[in-house]
Amino acid sequence: MRISYITVLVTALAALPSAPVGAVSEAQFETIRSLGVLNGVALHCQYLDETRRMKAALVETLPKRRELGLAFDEMTNESFIKFIEEGLTCPDSAKFTDQVDSAIKKKKKAF
């Protein structure tokens, strides 16, 4: 019985773990979305230092994957639009900084 190269390759691939390398858990993904929500508020309220901090925190620790950046951007856009539509007021800058600190810590712990 002759075993082909393709058979060996398929067998080897089937033995690999089913999750792709660098897979992100739902909890990890949620930390990215949370930062996106805060980023939308920061942009609307002109808390640009906070925006820079959040983006830097993402770049420092996240795997370089397009879908992760897209999730952050989508949540930023949704949050920004919601803020305008609902006529929300900007949070106190010190309290907002605390929220950003907390979200960054959660992201670092998750990754």
C-alpha cells in the first residue's frame, strides 16, 4: 500500500488544534470593544490624550490582525454616533481617565 504525500499532509493538518494560531477569546475581544466605546466618547469630548493612550495600549499588546482593529474602529464609530444622537454630556475628565485606566488594565490582563 502506497501512502501519498497529500494523505500525510492532510493527516498532519487534521491533528493540529482546531483553533487558529493567535485566536482571540470572546473575553479578549470584549476588552477591545470596551476600549472602542471609550474612544468614541473621548473623540466626541476632545479627550485626545486618552485616545492616544488607548491606541498605544492596543498597539503594544494586540496581535496584528485586521479584525481586531476593525472591532475597535466599529465600536468607536457606534459610540461616537450614539453620544451625538442621545445628546449625552461629556464625563468629568478625571473620572474618564480612571475608566480608561481600568479598561487598559483589563485588556493587558486579558492578553
